[in-house]
Amino acid sequence: MHFRTKILFNLTAVSFAAATIVGCGSGSARPFSTSTSSLLPPSSGTSDPSVGTGSNSGAPGTSTNTGRGAPAPAPAPAPAPAPAPTSATGVPSGAQSFNNIEQMGGWQSCSECAGKNAHGPKAQFSMNQHQQSPSLDGNSTEFHIGGKKPYSDAIWWRNLGPVGKASHYVFDLNFYIQNPGVSEGLEFDINVAQGGRYYVFGNQCSPLASHTWDTWDMNRGTWNSTGITCNTFPANQWNHVTIEVERTSNNQLHWVSITYNGSKHYVDRYVSSQKTGFADGASIDFQMDGNFRQDAYSTWLDKVNLSYY
């Protein structure tokens, strides 16, 4: 177990809120600008500014960021929503969805900002899109971390733009991991700004600490076990995760359920949201955590969808 920090930046207001947490993942939620719904790079001068190139050419093996401090491009336009995928758990036919998010351009990333006080040790990390294998549809994305500094992490995020007045969100994805025994944890987050309130639905599988799926309390600054077992990830096979959450009418975050490899568990957990100056919109992020030796490993994501209604 090691310490991590979740940082919420508001660059326009030149302010930030930080909450120290204990756990295996940083839970670093990415910010919204107060003037647009685009995500902004971290405000810390020591955070890695490397971001996706946004080329999204469709060529196999396209590398979108390498974690070596490439200059940041302008944020990509928000993608147009598509009809919801029929495979996502609990999604009604009238919902809308951002599909195959892992194939989109405009991803951003950093390493130090994923660590304690947004100044954690820097991992070597990369993101390589349009991988033919392993893949479920011939077009997955590989995420990789390594390096020499123990407990270094990396986080990647993608702004998805406005989601109207939606109050329900279903994050449906597949991941494939090599060398899973060295992963300190994997984190899958949904971030929503709506009506002057901010909702951070942080979720992590912590196989080396709690051995469970944990959710993030954005007010207490803690990861809290759901009691849903999440031991060492199965190696070299596809794993399916569906996270269902709700933004309630009284401005609370409600975790409905987590489905992992076909086994659905109801969470039924509530946390209060926070006030924000961020423009309305949603984003998702994915984080990989290094262990005490910083053993290198890769994770592939495929068919990453966020449905909302």
C-alpha cells in the first residue's frame, strides 16, 4: 500500500483542491475549463505535459504519446454521441453513447500528477493506438508503464464533452493485461460537471492492497472497499468491466453496480458532490499503478464505451 493524491485543477480560476488518499491508485480526476468543456493539462510545473497527438490515423501501431514531454496540442473537438451499444449492462434503448473511446484522438496523459500531491515519481509510459493484437475487434489500444522509480504511476484521460442533463452513466470496457502480478492497481474513472457541481466516480481494482474493487470518496479523500473481490487479474485474456453510476436529484454520486467478467454486484453507495466552476461535460480516465520494483507491464483496452441517459 502506498499514498496517492487526487488533484482537481481549475486553471482559469488559478486554484485547486487536493485531497490526500491512501491506496494503490491516485484517482487523479481531470479538470474542466470554466470557459469550455475541454480538459486541461495539469497546472503543476513538474507534471509531465505529454499528451495524445490526436492524429488517430487508423494505421496499426500508431503511437499517440510516449511520456517523454512532447508539446501539448490543442484539445480535440468533442466527439458526436452515437446510439448506445446494445451490449452494455443496464443501458436503455434510448440512451446515447460515446463508443470506442480508445480509438479516438485527443487523449492526454501525465505521470507525476498521478502521484502524491501531484508530484509523484515519474514513470516511463506510453500509449499506442490501433493495435491488431491482442484485440476484440482488430483495433485496441496498448497502455504501458515502466521505469526505475518505485510506485510510479501514469494516467490517461479523454474529454468527451457535454452530456446534456443525463443523470445515469454506464462505463463499459474490456481490458487485457500481461504480467498482472506486478500491477499495483488499475483505475477506471468517470468525471462529470453539471449545473455547477462536480462528480468524480473513481473506481479501482486493488489486487495488492484491499484485494477488492474500491470507490473514491471525493470529500473525505479516501478509497473505500466495496467488498467485491478483485484479486490478481487473469493473465493474457480479455476481462469485461461495466460500472453503473447515477447523479441523483439532490446532487449526490450514487454507485449502482460493478460487473466484472459477468458477475454483477450491487454497490448502492452515496457520496456528496462538490461545487465547481467547470463547464458542463464528462470525461473518462484510465490509470496504471507501478509496484515497489516498478516492474514494467502493459494493459490493452478495447470497446471502451460511455453511455448516458
